[in-house]
Amino acid sequence: MISWFPLAEAPVPEGGLFDFDATLPLMAVQVVVLTFILNKLFFQPVGKVVEEREGFVTTSHKEAKERLAQVERLEQDLKAQLQKARQDAQAVVAAAEDEVASLYKAALAEAKAEANRLREQARADMESQRSAAGAVLTEESRRLADLIIRRLVTI
């Protein structure tokens, strides 16, 4: 195997529990370089996307709350308008019922007045016919009386 790092190929002395040679700093540099490369190529773009998405979610959530509040205000307004419309409709119905009742009373009073007028006219007509009939009967009774008297006188 070909090694790119000449320090890594140095002979390893036999030592104690841990051997610290050029491999440790080389591995530390590799970790730092790899971390830097991964951060620049992967973590920053992914982090940027995650932050944008988080911002979008936060903004959408805030807008949704505002819209919900607006819908609730509109619902309250519409309920108030509906209640007012119902009250207005009830007032119109009550006014119409009152007007119908007054028209009914006026028509009833007019019909009673007309009936009384017709009754009085009929009574007056009957009285005049009675007077005329009485006059006719009186005239007929005088003629009959005269006729009876003439026949009695001629007999």
C-alpha cells in the first residue's frame, strides 16, 4: 500500500502502553481537514436548507395563526350581523303583523259601519213601506166602508 504521508511510514518503536509518534498529529490534522471539508461541502448547505425550512415553517405557522385569528374575527362579525338581521326581520314581521291587525280592525269597523248603514236604510225603507202600506190600507178601508155604506143604504 502506498502511503501519502511519509511520517506515517516511520518505524514504530516498541514502547509502553501508548506509542506517541507522528501518527497522532497526522490523524488529528486529517480529522480537522475532514471536518473542515465536510462542514464546507455538506453541513453548511444542509444547515442552510434546515434554517430556511425552519424559517418557512415558523413564518407559515405565524401566518396560519394570524389567518385563524382573522377567521375568528370574521366569524364573530358574521354572527353579529346574522343576529342583527334576525332582530331586524323580527321587527319587520312584528310591524307587518301590527299593520295587518290595524288594517283588519279598520276593515272590520268599515264593514260594521256599512252593515249599520244598510240596516238603517233597510229600516227606513221598511218604515216608508209600512207608512205607504198603512196609507193604502186606510184608503182601501175607507173605500170598503163607503161601499158597505152605499150598499146598506141601497138595500
